Amino acid sequence: RTRTGKTLWEAAHGNFCVLPWVTGTHVAGRDWTLDQAAHVGHLLAQLHVVLAEVMPPVTAVAARAKVPEPEKAKHAIDRYLGIIASRAAQDPFDVLVERRLRQRRDLLESVVHLRPDDTALVKPYGWVHGDFHDLNLLWSGNAVVAVIDWDRLSVRPLAAEVVRSATLLFATGDERGLLLGHVAAFAAAYRRVRPLAVEDLADAGHRLWWERGCDLWQLK
């Protein structure tokens, strides 16, 4: 604690806080039971409700959901392709990356008309954790005992965090893509606490799909 007994120290180069030690373990989302998936969906909804109570009020301007510019992604692809072409000798990794980059550029060209609208306000919005996934959850038994890593706390559409979290929590890493039963249990439990319209979730899925299409760091 600080000399005045506070657990939060605000300095010019950052904020630092002291929290109680929590003993827990990480459990991969794909290894959860359906009940555990529902437990975490319920927990995320509770977090959104409580954050709205304890954090400063948000404005509509802060909640606007910008989407990536496809031209920026294509420009980056062209730059990487130029670097590969400039190499005197290409190794197998260069060949693989070049093929993937060209595939991504073709994809962006074919779906540019499906870019989400980022001029309209996306509701409902509020304070969100910002990086809610299994590596930021600590379990003891069948319950989450701590949510860690709050450095991305921000104001965003609530459905965006629900959808992004589901894709991170329940990705199988194989041809199945996602554990859809777990996704359904997670989303249903969330919506019992903090209602979200199906249209809101579909819009968030569309926006995340577009974001992933423009994210070159996930190219593989």
C-alpha cells in the first residue's frame, strides 16, 4: 500500500495497484464442460453489469465501432510481397507466405462490398474487459475465482466482447472451427443476465469477421 493506505498509485508513467493474491489454474476453454461454459457466460455478463455501475458514464462518441480499412490491409500485403520479391533466393517459408498473402488480397477484393458500416452507433455499449479469454481466467474447482489482465479495459459494444470471447474460448484448432455447443451455452447464460438481441450478436460477428480478414498477423 501507499503511505496513505491506498492500493492504487497513480504516477506520471503509469498506474499501479496492489490486489490480493489468488490461487488458481488456467483451463483451456475447449476442455470445459457445457456447465463451465455457461458459468463463464454468466460471469462475463455480471462483469458488464458491475462495470456499468462503478465506472464513469460513457458517451456515444466513445462507443463508435470503427472497422479496419481494406486499402490499408492491401497496402501492407503489397509491401510484404515486395520484400519477398526482393530476396535473392526464396526459402519454403517465403513461398508459403507469398501464397497466403495473395490469397488474402484476393479475398479482400472479393468481399469489399461486405464491409460493415462504421458510421452508425452500435448499441448496447459500455465498459468491457477487452481481452476476455481462458488465459485471463483463474479456476478453482469448477468456478472462476479471478479475472486478470485488465489493461485493455475500454468502452465498446457489449456484443463485440461476447462474440470475440466466444471465438477465443472455444476455438478447436482443427477443421471443426468452434465448439458450437459451448458457444451456445456461453451466449445463452450471458443473455439471461444481460439481454442482447440476436441482431446485435450477428452484427458483432460480422464486424469481427471483417476485422479478422484485415488482420495480417493472423495469416497462416
